Amino acid sequence: MKIVLAYSGGLDTSVILAWLKERYQAEIIAFCANIGQEEELRGLRAKALRTGASKCYIEDLQEEFARDFIFPMIQAGAIYEGQYYLGTSIARPLIAKAMIEVARKEGAEAVAHGATGKGNDQVRFELTVAALAPDLQVIAPWRDPEFRRRFPGRSEMIAFCQEKGIPVQATAKKPYSMDRNLMHISYEAGILEDPWMDAFAPENKDMFKLTVAPEDAPDKPEYVTLDFEQGNCIAVNGRRLTPLGVMKTLNRLGGKHGIGRVDMVENRYVGMKSRGVYETPGGTILHFAHRQMESLTMDREVMHLRDSLIPRYAELVYYGYWYSPERIALQAFITETQKNVTGTVRLKLYKGNIMVAGRKSPVSLYQPAIATMEADPTQAYNPDDATGFIRINALRLRVAAQVHAATQKNPGRPANARRKTGR
């Protein structure tokens, strides 16, 4: 039997690789998607082979990740529960898709993942497999009673790795889980499970990898320009870049100025609340700038309709329905809304804050001559027209007020009842 394991080299998948080989007497093929983990990938192949894998695929998917996953999500303005930029969520369908391709190439009967039985990732991985390769078996060790008996907690897993000589970053002192990609780094579990614990306190500075603390950021603000074309950022500070180049540049700029830190308690798809700490420097800047570009170029009703769908779109990404027909249909609508989202946004970055410092577009719907508080030289808008506009829109309010007043005056009498006259 061949099993392709989504392998990161972290605590969970290091233990799982060895356990799968023993449990199923199977050939384990490790798969790692390079989606921006940076130094985490160093020595990964050797580590996987030493831990028991017969092969280890490491595929560079960074450009595809930025172009086909992050950028469409930014176009949608997606943010989950008002705070989470969906960095982990958006990575899972790409990882699962690429893992399926390796399974097909190797003739594997099953794929496996290290997602816990309490989290969202198990759903995201398995919904993707169901949509793209329903014939493949999915093995989820964290839902196997035998695995849980052997490893009831992270401390037992850390001890196992120490016994086997498998190097991992987690320790008994700081056993939090970290997940990094081009969009963000997430931190959860361990010492972070107490929502009263201050993740941004000075003593926890060493936890963060992408951003400096805002109080340690430069005392001088930095200005940056982003050029957009049909809803996608194509250049930073006048330099044309690929989507991957955009993300790397903005991550560096945002990290330098302490931008994109979030500490939130979120609602998992499986029903429980969880506490997560996130660093999303580039994604936060891009999300903010994109909205500024839309404010200048997008029709009001189109914007309001799209905005009404943001919570739904964000849920689809968070829950794992990237390859669902409803997300694909919704994306087609999003693409249509972005046709005129073209122009330049100027931002000021300063100590964890992003401030707009200007925006312009060749297809701007903002017309100073019409919006001016001075005399309108175009006469495109006649203030006298507002009288009828307001009267018509106020009609239902006046009627409701009259009915309410009449009812209050005669509590037992319908407001529209006719007075009976004697003969």
C-alpha cells in the first residue's frame, strides 16, 4: 500500500509519518507544498527520509498560490468574522490538490494529513479530496482511536520525537503550533489556549517571525504605492511584479512597520471556539489598498451587492468549500465586479497602522465637478431634484408615523377605521 502524506516536518506530521508506516505496513511518500514557509523547508527532504518516508516531494507552488488563490480571495474582499484574513484556510485546497496529483503519479491508494480531529483543516483537506478525487481513501490519524491512545497530547508527541531523534521546534515549555505560508503565520494551542494571556506582551516577542512589534517599528512613516489592474495588484512603488513578487514585497514592508498582527477568538466550522494569533503583513496591506481602489472605481450597487456576499464567501473559504460549485459561481461574479478596479493607491505605513494617502484612476467614478460643494459647472446634478427624491423615499416613513400616532391616541381603534355616524 502507498500513502501520500501532507508533510510539513513539524511535530504532528513527523510523528504521523513514523506511525503510519508502522500501523499500515505501508510505503509512505511525503509531500510538502512550498507555499512560502521559507527556512522551515531547510533539510526537510533529508528529515522525511530519515523519519521513514520512501520519497519526499517538495513542490514550489508559491506563484500559483499567490495568483490563483490569494489574489482571487483579495478581489472578493474576504475576511472571516471581521478579523481573520484566511491565510491558513486558503492554503489547504492548493496543498490537497497538489497532493492528489502526487498520489496519481505514484499510484497511491490513499492520502493522509496531520490535521487534528478538532480543527478546520481536516474538513478543508477532505472536502477537496471529495471534490477532486473521490476514489482516494483519506487517512486521518488524529481520528484513529489507536493513535489517540498512544499520543493523547502534544507532550507525548514531543517525547516520541526526542526518543526517535526527530528534531522539532515545539518544546514542552512552549508547545504552541505554528503554520507559515506566503499569506501569514498562525499560532495556536499550548500557551495560547488561555484567551487572557497577552500574546503581544514584550516577553512574547520571540514568538513572532514576520513582524516587529509596532512600538519597535521605525519612528518615520513610509509611503508606498500599489498599482491595480482589474482588481489585481500589478506593481509596488512603480515596479511591476508577479503576484508572488507583490506578496513578498508587501510582507517585507508590512513586517518592517509592525502591520498585520491579530489576536482573535474565532468560531470553528466543527462547532467550538478557538483562539488564534496571526501575522498577515502583506495581506493586510493588499486588502486595505484594494478596498481603497474599489471605493473610487466600483459602482455603488455592485459594491453593496458584493459586500453583502463577503461573509458568505469568507465562510466558504474558511469551511473548506473552495472547489464547491457555489464558490466557483460566486468567483465568476467577483471577477465581473473587478473589471474597472484599475488605478493607483498611495498608503502611509506607520507603527502598525495603514493610512490612505491618495488614490487615482483613469476610470474613476468620482467626479469632483459633480461632488463639489461649490457651483457645479457641469449641471449634472440639480439640487431641486432632491425634493421629490426625498419626498418619495419618505412616504412610507410618514405613513408609518401617522398610523403610530393615531394608534397611540386611540389604542383600541384601528388607525384607518371610519367613524360611524348616527341616523
